[in-house]
Amino acid sequence: MKKTLKYGSFSVDNNIATWNRDEEVKFNMVSSPSEHCLYEGIWNNTDSSNAYSSAIAGVCIWNKYDCLFVFESTCKGNPGAIRSLGSPRDQEDLVKRLNSGQKVEKVIISSDPFGEYQTRTVSWQSDIVKRLSIKNLHYIVPFLEYKRTLESIAGFFSENIMSRLYEVLDFHHEEIRRYVLDNINADIEFIYPLRNNPELSIEESYTWPYENLEVDMGIEEMEEVRIPYQVKMSGKKIPPILLGMLNDPCPYNKKREDLEKDKQLYILN
């Protein structure tokens, strides 16, 4: 490993990963036996039994650049703002800009559900499940969370545009589910917290599995440490969290190198 390596919100120095949002979140990194991941480490390693029969895992349908809302320019000579539906922070700003009257020029979505982020995440999780003999896997795909965000902005777009957005989201969701079932050898239960708990906020739906399910381990791409971290900071017990550095740079924050125009779907407003 390089002496110092940046991975999203993490810095890795001499094999010690430190989260820039809380320097108390740090853990040792080792080379991953999986070809789909560079390094791994366990945070909150409070269990010395090394017996993991059940786990929580998940994957986002879209990474940072897979679904983009491109705003009209508000200043001559400068491009308009671009916000991602795959980023919780961007989602909040997207709604704020629309409410302030800013107009979206177009939406760009990858027509291919599988980029490096999706394939590496699921393939690494598959390797972990096999290596640790995990039998039961609670799996989160944030379909209803994305759908709720789309519903919150529906009033700013025509019915035809919204219908197309829902259609693409449905397709990508079903393809990701199929990919998970085809590639991970475990008893998989897909978890949709908003389905049975519609009063939850989107952020609460992300933390719900760690707050309500009894499991031996969490399996997360490193940037997703924020989810179990929130639960632990609320005073609740969480299992050890196995975190993966999938590649350099972080695939979630990386534009798809193969995302040429014929692999993009443009939805004009």
C-alpha cells in the first residue's frame, strides 16, 4: 500500500485508515484476498469469536455520476450546476434549487445498470460471504429511497419525464436485484425499510437495518461507514463492520470510463 492514500472521506497512512468526519473511526487495513477489492479492514471489532453466520450488506443503484440533473446556467459563460440523485447531499441541494425556481436543462442517466462500483461491490461481497461462510444475508438496495426523492420533485417536471425516470429506476433496481441473487451464494432477504415504515425519513431508513436486525457483521464499502456510525453514536450496539477499499480511486466517486453517448439516456425537460 502507498504510504498515504486518499479514498473518499478516508485517509490511509501506514495501513491505518482514518475517517475525516471523526478521527476516532480508524482501523487496520490489509490486502484483500478478493480480486474485486484492494484492501479490507474491520471497524468496531468487538467480537473475537470470528463466527459470522448472518450479515447486512447493500449496494446503491446509482453512484455519484449515474443519474445527474443538469441545471440551466444562471450566469453567462458558466455551466449550470450538476446534482446527483446518487448522493444524499446532492439530493437535498437538488430539491432546494428546484424550490428556488432554478430550471433543469436535462437529466443524464446511464442506460447500463452496471458500472465498476456496482460490479466490484457485489463481487467483493460475494467473495466475503463465501470466505466467512455467511448463510443469511440481509441486503439493502435503496430503491424506495430514490423513488421518494423523485416523488418529492415530481411537481417540477412533466408527467412524461417523471414516467421515464420511474421506468429507468425500476429497470435498474430489478437488474441489480437479479445480479445480487445470481452472484451471492447465501439465503438473501432484500430489506426495504420504507415499505413497512413509511413514516421514516430517508436517512432513518438507511440506519433502520442496523437498529433492528440481529446480525454478526456488516459488510460495507468504506464510504458507507457513516450508516453504522450514526447508529453507534446514538448509543445502540452494532456488530463489527467489514469495510472494503474497492479500488483507487473510489469507484463510487468515479465517472464511468465507458460511459459514451450511446450508453447514456438523456431526458430533456
